[in-house]
Amino acid sequence: MSEKGIFSGVRVLELAQYVFVPGAGVLLADQGAEVIKVESTGTGDPYRTLKVGDGREVGTTNLAMEQNNRGKKSIALDLKSEEGREAFLKLVETADVFLTSLRPKALRSLRLDIDDLRARNPRLIYARGNGLGFRGDEADKPGFDASSFWARGGMSHAFTLPGNKPTPPRPAFGDHSGSMALAFGIAGALYKRAMTGETTVVETSLLSTAVWMLSSDITYNQVPGYTLHPEGGWKFPLMGVYRTRDGRLIQLMLLDPRPHWRSFCELVGLEALIDDPRFADNIARMKNGKELVSQIEERIIARDWAEWKPVFDAWDAPWELIRTIDDVCEDPQVHANEMIFNMQVGETNVRVVAGPAAFDGRAGPAQPTGSPAMGEHTDGLLTEIGYTSAQLSELKARKLAQ
């Protein structure tokens, strides 16, 4: 297996903060791209400071930074200054991809819009992500996961049962969903450029990601009478959740019950229902759902999970035990497929999560390295593009680089 990832040789300039767009950058970095995180002088990415007292740290290690910025380089420049901007544009000349989360008006203010960068590098792929998309009256509206994805995109409504308080979002759920779309777009743009020589502007947003994630509900919503949350939650008894005596939850997922109806009835001791006309097919089971759910519940709750486990494990059908986060962290399948890996950050060994795509059997980086310190690679990168030691010293003395 090659130690080089599929994006080896690709240079990405990432002018982005927090999670959504940096999450796309880390997916590329994991697979070999050189991702240069461009940060402002002073504090850099605000996400660096979110570790203090809010549960995002192990010791002194900021887990949020490691998950979303591992394997990158960092350069710190004052892009509002002519000198800092020029240094950045010299880097643009060497790059394949510009990746940003800055809003359009901020990029216009910095004179780093598409035409500005393409003037220095006509082959540059320009990739950007924002809250609500890049057209329409609200293209410049600020957006985060909880607002643009979870609230505006319908996620909160879809995941909240009627009468309950709105279900709160999980940390970075929308961000990491959107980062996959952005990384996919960049991969497609690189392929197009390699095949045709043509460059592309890649765009996605937290709102567009939410709309895609809810595409089934959004398309089914045009069907008369369609409802997100069927009354009683028993519309599909064989795709329901059933509680064991010791409180564990079993998720059935018999989307097409026909191959499994008999074996399921035998498994739970409901052989009398196999030929019962009330449950003869899926339409009948839905019509008589309350009765069927009641009978299944009565059987499942009669045993602890330890008793059910060998029975369900031997059943070749789609079902799963609902797992806790602790369970997922220790899941042998997760580790066998390198979905989680460990890396050393200073004196701390931390657990991070690989991207969802594996290449030649590898999902994570060949040689994991932690996230860079702010401005850790400033000197090396500026020297590479022609800056002398004296010029570097002057930029730093004037706080235009760090």
C-alpha cells in the first residue's frame, strides 16, 4: 500500500475558521494534500481558544482543533496590509485550490475574490462554503451549524417529536456533513482540471447540505397526507425500536419484510402471526400496526439484551442494537475499518475520527500528525516563495506576519 494519499502533490490554501470549511481541508490533508491554514496575526482561528473550560480538551490538547486541523501547516499573515496580502498572493501562485469560509463581502473587502486570485493563478480552483448559499438576498448573512443547518434547514423540526422541546443539534453535525460535500466538490474540480484543463468555482452551504440530507422528506412532502411523525410512531412496525427488559433498544429495519417475516416471527416466538391475515403483507401490518407493535413489544421486553444477543446475531436480517457513544468508541467494526485512530499530540495521545471514505483500505492518514501551532510554518513557506531572512524579520517586526 502506498504511503502517499490520493491527493498527494495538491496544495490547498485554506482561509477558513471554525469547523465547516476546515473540515473539508482535513479530509484532503488526511489523504495527502498539503493544506496550508492561513490565519490572521494575533489570535488566528478563533476555534483555537474554544478549548478553555468547555469540555473540548484532554489535558492541554484542544480536541476540536485536532479533529479539524490535523496534518495541516499554518501561516499567519495580516491580509489587510498590502505586504501581507502580497505574500499571500505569492502563495496563491503556487496553489491548486483556494478554500475559504469568509463571507463574500469580506473577501471583496480584502480584494481576494475569484478574479483577484485567478489574475495571479489562472489554474486555481476556488472553493467556498457559507451559511445560506452564494446567491439571493442573504448570501452575506452569517451562518453557523445550529442556525443555518439545524434551524433554517429544517433539521430541528425533522428531529423533534410533536409536543417536545426542539431537539438541540449535536456538536458540528451540520459542519461535518457540509465538509464532505465541499471535499467532494474539490475532488470533482481537480478531476475536471486534470481532464480538460478547465478550472471551477466550487460552492456549498450549510443550508444546501441540510436540504440534501432531508431530501427524502422534502421530496415525499409533495405526496398528499405525508407526515414527518406518524401518530403513535407505529406506522412501520418492522422498522421500529423495541426495548429489552434491561432497557437496551433494538432497531429493526425490515424495509422489505417479505424475505424476513417468517424468520422474524419465529425468532421472537410469534409463529401464530406468520399466516395471520391481519399481518399478511406490509399494508396490512401498517393498518394493524398498533396490535403488531404491542405483540412484538411484549416479546422483546420479556428478556434482557444478553439473552437476545445470540438470537439476533444468528438472524441474517437488517437490525442493530442502538449504541451509546461509548459503545461506538469501542466497536470492533469501527476499529477494523480505521474509522477512529490515535495520534500523538505533544505528550498526549488523542483519539480522532477519520473521514468516511477509505482508499485502498485506508481511511485515515498514513502518518498522523497533530494540528499546527499558529504560524508554525510561516518562515518556511515565505522562504520557499523567495522572502529573505531580512524581509521575514521586517514583516514580523511590523506584525504583518507571525
